Amino acid sequence: MLNRLKWIMLAAFFSCVMLISGCAEKKQLEKLGLSTAVGYDLEKENHIRGTVVIHKFDPLAKNLTEIITVEANTSKTLRQKQNLETDQKLVSGQLRCVIYSKELAKKGIVQLVDALNRDPTIGNTVYLTVTDGKASTIMNMDKENQKIDLGTYLYNLIKQNVESEQLLLPTLFEFNHRYNDHGKDPVLPILRIKNGNVILSGVALFQDDRTVAELKGDNIFYLKILSDKFKSGTHEMGFDRSRFKKLIMNQEGNAFRTVYKKLFLNIDNIRSNTKIKLVDKKNLRFKVAIKLQSRLLEATEPLDLANPANIEYIEKVVGKEMEKEIKKLLIFFQKNKVDPIGIGNEYIAHNRGKMLTKKEWRDKYKDVKFDVHVQNTIVKTGVID
């Protein structure tokens, strides 16, 4: 009797499941348009141009992607208008990258970012970026012959540079965290077109939700050192040849030609640890202590590395050069009233019980003084060419 009752209950359960499944809306992939990248441009005051890249599943389609551009005042209306121009229902669950034009980013992007936060189908790992020109230009690049999905390409471009430690993580989560933090400002990568390809050309510095400055070249490396830990980074430095005159080996019997006006060193396997500490609360003086371990991978002239004293000399020269460049970068941050490395967080931590607004911190920030100390240790030497 008991077994029979179990079978009846089991049959009833499966009947309910089948009934519910039959009533559920069937979403065939061919009927969905997966938004993999979206871009926003400022057309005029309170008027936004939105461009979306849609990935298709139709095997008979000529192109794998479709690009739709419309204009509206809000991102919600942009989505509604974009739906009117396609036979596929647009969904955002596969969104990989969001692009804001520099012109728009200078005005502020918090409203558009907030729209992403309110969409439950969009994850926190979406990458946010700024473009040198118009977002629509990047997204319509080589539109007729596009064989790859732009959203996936941009995602992979950013991801591999984050993993190789050349870029800070630019996710939606990270932007929100920095934006809502009174003592730290957001940073986002800058995209531009070069020789028909989209590349990373720098980093945009934000004051709240507006871009006010940007970094290029070596300064991105120093931003990474100040903001995060290196685990296996790499860096190139150039010096006046006279500073290494005593270390340059004579190549007797071998032809050696000086190709460069400077002597360049390349260090890799960089492991770093940075500590920022408020040492004088009254005079707003901070100590920035950086410890580096690295390998001397390459030099553009043959150096005598058999002598430990020569290694120590290189460590000292590299460390002093880094101190100089980091001090210049910190002053650059102050002049532009941006705090991407969290100096404000360290100050706020020493003012427990007293709430500090962003404006109050920015007023104090301009008077901050820095003592920078870099302890560089070369633990290995590689092949010297």
C-alpha cells in the first residue's frame, strides 16, 4: 500500500513538472539577439546615441553580428528603440563590454552606469571602457566584413592585459566600489583605433564619475605599483650611458656596435608590495614604501654582472629612478584632484568617528606631502644582449 502511494505521488509530481514546462515561454536561440557590446556617445545636451553589437545564432546569416545605432535620452529608451530595428529580442545576459565616448565621460557617466546596475541580467564582471573618439566609430569599424564578435574581442583584449598585469581590473563591480568610496577614484582603460584595429592606448582617471585626466606609457606601470601588487610584471627603463660606464664590459675580439643613445634595462618577474602610511596627521605627510623583487632580463649593452657590487649599484639606480617617477605621478594626481590609489582611505582610517565627505577630502588632498621609498632587489639575472 505504501509503495503504491509513493508511485502515485511520484506520477503526480512529474505531471506537474511537465505541465509547468509546457506553459513556460520557449526561448529559441535563433529568436534572441545577444548584446555583447554597447556604446554611448553624447550627441547634444541630454541626448545620447546608443550603439549595440548583437551576436547572431543563425547559421545562414552573412555576418555573425548586427550593429544597431539609435538616439534617445535614457538607456532604457535606447533599448526599446533598438528592439524596433531587429527581428530578434535583445537580451543583455552575454554583455561583455561597455564603451563611453571621452566627450560623454567628461560630462559624467553615473546615470548610464546606474542603468547597468539595475539590470539583473547584467553581471558585475562586465568591462567598462572609454574611447578616444566616438564609441559608434569603434563599433561600426569594418562593419561589412566583421567576422568576429566585437564584444568578445574587446573582452579578450582587456582580459589578457589584466592577466599580464599591464592594466587594472575595469569591471562594473570595481567601478562601483571606487565611485562609492570617499577615498578612492575610478580608473578605466582607453580604447582607440590603430591601423584598422582596436587597441588599448591609456588609462582614464576619474573624479567621481567624470574623466579629468589620462595616463599613458610608463605611468600606467607606476599606477599599478601604487594601486595593486605585481606578481610577475615587466618594465623597461632608459638611462644615460655614462651612469653605467664602469659596468659596461669591453668586447675584446668581438664587434659590438652601440645602437641606442641610451642604455636600456628590462626587468621582469616583478613582485611588488606597496604600503601607504599617514606619518604626520597634522601636516598631512604620507610615507609610500615600495618593495620590489625582480629579474634583470635584458640590457642593451653587455654589463659585468659577476661582481655583486655591480648588482647592488643597478638596484640602487633603478630604485632611485622609480622614486623620482612615482613622486612626479603623485603630484600629477594632486594637480588633477584625482586619487586613484586610495590616499584618502588611509587618511579616513586615521579619523575614525568623524565622517569625511569627498569634497572635504579633496580640499585636504592638495596639501598632502609624500615621502617615497623604493627598495629594489634583483634576485636573478637573465640573458644580456
